[in-house]
Amino acid sequence: MTRHVRIGAGSGFWGDALDPAVELLEKGGIDYLSMDYLAELTMALLQRQKLKDPRAGYIPDLPVHMRALLPLAREAGTRIICNGGGANPRAGAERIRDLARELGLHGTRIAVVEGDDLLARLDELIQTGADLTNLDTGDKNFAGVRNRVVAANVYTDSSAIVSALEQDAHVIIAGRVSDNALYVGPIMHEFGWSYDDAHAGRIAAAITVGHVVECAAATTGGMSSRFAEMPHMGRAGFPIVEFGEDGEAIITKVDGSGGRVDPFTVKEHLVYEIGDPSRYMMPDGVADFTSVRIEEAGTDRVRLSNMTGSGRPDLLKLVVGYDDGWIGEGMLFFPWPHALERAEKAKQTLMERFERLDLKSNAVHFDFVGLDMLHGPASPRADYDPAEIGLRVAIHTDTRAEAEKVRRACSQLWIMGPGGTAFGTPIKPRPVYGLWPTLVPRSFITQTTEMLEA
């Protein structure tokens, strides 16, 4: 009989709902709860927090989530794996250790996974002659942003997670491991797989399944093109993976929870955020999505089989975050009658104010909210008099002082603007972080695992 491991997807992003994760621990019968918190821009935001406070830089929600989840997980014998350590996994793990002590969960073992943060090693990396070409733009001038870098994190594989599980960790707090490493790690640990040719196809199967469920409710009806058909999405259940040692898997959810798992919801997320479907390259291996067989196996149960792929790539993705100036922003609203004409006149007035204030900008952008905010120039012009129109303006500048001019100009339309103009709270200028994705040799990366005990 094929052995299986049962893994729940407890989070898809920083800010995701907590109650479905609680439901997984209470009713899901899971062996592991894997929680993804990180996006590429998130690391730059967290690194800035860490620079201001050495005890910060992990996901702020982490202690709140663990206060609710940790007692349930210990009682159920479920192990929690997350990348909520963000830019400071050690501080995050120490905070969770202290929380476990506070909750009386003595003996709880919390693993710290580090090694993804290359901020202090960037010059060393440059000196190796590594090709740091921007993967998105082709720009080779990394030196042009070097003195503005605030974060540099590489997507790492699940080897340190496996090591932590081998050391009997109850909770694993990692930084920028790949999203699906949170699932590949426990699968490799449970079945004793290693990074060799004999297991490459099955590891690729684990990558495939991890990709399908890593965004949680996106597999149970969220973001679906059939969203209107999805039942009770306000209490959507998060997905559960039943992964077999034979490399096949079932995707399901807690009975009675909202949403739906069917072949189409699985297919929709299989093709989400991918490039070449035959070469989905991750730190743990390369998955081939073109061979996957997806079939219904019962109510809210979908079987994935015939999954395959190849071994680990020699290069890993490094995402560098850097200071990229400031955004000045404003939002104004205009009522019927002649709402669009009022908004167009306000746009003209703002451009005149920017000229009068000698605003120095790199880019100026306007949206007519309710008309073209989502589709831009492709939107048809209104052939009727809208009940209301919003005007959003966003200006990219080099300094906060220039961005502040935008807020002042928008506020001045309280009296200078068209009659009936309405405002919310003036929007403060905010810093902008640019991203420079590139590749680094795997050989340059060293992951570490350290155990803390409550």
C-alpha cells in the first residue's frame, strides 16, 4: 500500500485569512501546515524594517498567527513550516520561541533556516564575476543601482527544511525559500528522497503539487474565472495535499468548508505565474507541467498523476530590491452631472499646478476611476453621463520633497477645483522600491539550520 503524507496550505500571502488555517488544524487531519507569506517586493519592505530595528524584519502577523496555531498544532502533532521569517528569520524564530514559553508549550523546537540573505555578500558576489544581468529588462549595469540596494535574497531549495525536520523541529521559520519548498521539504523528508537522478521525477511531482496549492484559496475557488459559481467563498477552505510515495497526489479540502476543488480550479492555478510549462525551474528541480494528468476523484477531490521533470538547476534566482525614489499620489471624486468633464478639468488644473510648483518628475500618470483605471487606453469612452468619476494621479519623483508637492497640489483643488469635488484623507508620499531579478551560482549559497527550544 502506498504511503501518503497529508499537508495543508495555511497561507498564500502576508495578510491572508487565519481562520482557514485554524480549520485545517482542527478538522484537516494534516501532518504538516505549510504557510507562504512572501512576495518579491515583500523582502525589500521587511529589510527596511530590519534596518530601522534589528529585532524587526519578520512578518508582523507571525506572532499573532502562531498564538492561534501553535497550541492546536502541538495537540494534533502537526508540524508548521513557514517563510514568515522574511528578512530576519532568527528574530522571528526567537519571538516564536518566547511565545511558546508564554503559552506553556515547553519542549517546542523551533528551527531557524538562514542563508538566503546576500545583502552583506553582494560585493563578494560581484568580485566573483557573476553575470548579474536583469532578467526582466536585460540591463547589465548592476553597478548603477548598487549604492541604492536595500535587500538581496536568493530563492533557496528545501534542503535546510529537510535538515530541520530530521532534527525533529515542531516549527520551521525560514526566509526566502521558494514557495513550493515549503511542500517539497516535508515530502522529501517523509519518503527519504535525495537530490539524485532516481528521485528527480518525484521531486518534480512535489514541486508541481506545491505550485498548485501554494496560494491557498486560489486552488479552492479564489481568483477563478468561475468565481460566481463558487459556494460560500467568505468561509473558503484552504487546500490539502495527500501526496503519495509513488509521486501521485490528491488535492482536497476540509469537508463542509466553502469554495470548491475540481479539475478546473486546479488547472487554473497550475498555469498561474509560469513561463515555459515544460520547464518550471525551481531550486529543488525542474517540473514539466505538460505531462500532468488531472482528473476528478470524488467531491472536492482531484487526482494529479503522470508528473515528471528533471534535477536541480545550477543557477538560482536572486531578487535585489533597491531605493527607486518616491510616489506622490492623490485621489479626487466628482459627481453627476458632468462628472467626467469635471474630472478632465481637474486633471488640466493639476498639470498647471505641477508646472507652477516646478514639480520635477520622472513619470506622471492619471486614471479616471470608473472609466479607464483597469484597462487604460483600451477602455471605451463613456457615451453617457456617469453618476460619479474618480481622478487618481500618481507621480514618480526622486525625492520626498518633490512627492510632497503632489499632495499639496491635490489639496489645493479643495477650492481651486470644480464644484462638488470630494476628497478622502490626503495621501502621504511613499518610498518606491525597484526590483532587480538575476541569477547566481548555486555554489555561492550556503543554507544553515539552527534549533531553538522553548
